[in-house]
Amino acid sequence: MDQGLLVPDELVVDLVVDRVNQEDCKNGYVLDGFPRTIPQAEALDRALAEMGQKIDYAIDVEVPDENIVNRMSGRRACVDCGATYHIVYAPTAKEGICDKCGGELILRDDDKPETVLKRLGVYHEQTQPLIDYYTEAGVLREVDGTIDINDVFAAIVQILGE
Ligand SMILES: [Zn+2]
């Protein structure tokens, strides 16, 4: 993983299963951003079934692509200390200057529209099929990700309390 190489699905699922078997997960847990592909989801289902467990809910936080591109392109990072800001949601006192160290702020390659669109392409190809997968399993719930972040959180908490 440190080398940025892809990790086989079964190994990832083993790591997840080890983690959710720990004491602090005995009343439940949330997997954030995992699984990302159908093979991962199938491997996870198999591993959980062996332990007599299953996924209760899969939560789809829906945000249109254009919102994601807009949000990401507003992010700024300090070249010196790495602090991150957003020109709309978390602006600095002085435009283009880091509040913490006075360093210069840049738009990282990762946040540029062309990079974000590429990642969204991978998402639509590999991750979006999970929506059908979990719909068929009867566990999919949708949350509007364009509303205030506190309201998104509240909506997720409400689903988990069902
Ligand atoms: Zn800085």
C-alpha cells in the first residue's frame, strides 16, 4: 500500500474484517468509502456471512459531478505547511496566503478539474454499479449530499437509527 500499488480485494477484505472484529465495533461500525467495486462488495459479503453478519445499510451520498468539480477546484493548499483551505467554504484572511505560516497557496493537481473528472470517470465505471448491487440487496439508502454538511450527517444518523 505504501508503494501505491493496488491491493488484492481479498486482502483488503481481510484487513477490514480484522478491524470490525475489534471490541469497539461490537455495537456496529461504518465503512467509509469501502467497498469501491463489485468484487470487493462480494468478497465482503462472503466474509461477513462466515461470521453470521451482513451489511445493514449502504448509504449513497448523492452529489452531481459538476458540484464536485466546482468544490474541488476551490480548494487551495499551502506549499510550505500543507494546510488546506477553500476559496468559498474555508477562505484565508489574505487571498492566496496561508493563515498558519504565510506560505503561498496553490491549486493541487489532484484538485484540478481534469484530474477530478478522470477520477469521477473511474467512480462511475467501478463504484456506481454498487448502487444497483445494494438496491437489489434491499439495503440502499440515499442522502442528498448537496445540503449543509451537518444536515447530511443528521440524515445519515437517522438512517442508522432505523
Ligand atoms: Zn502554510
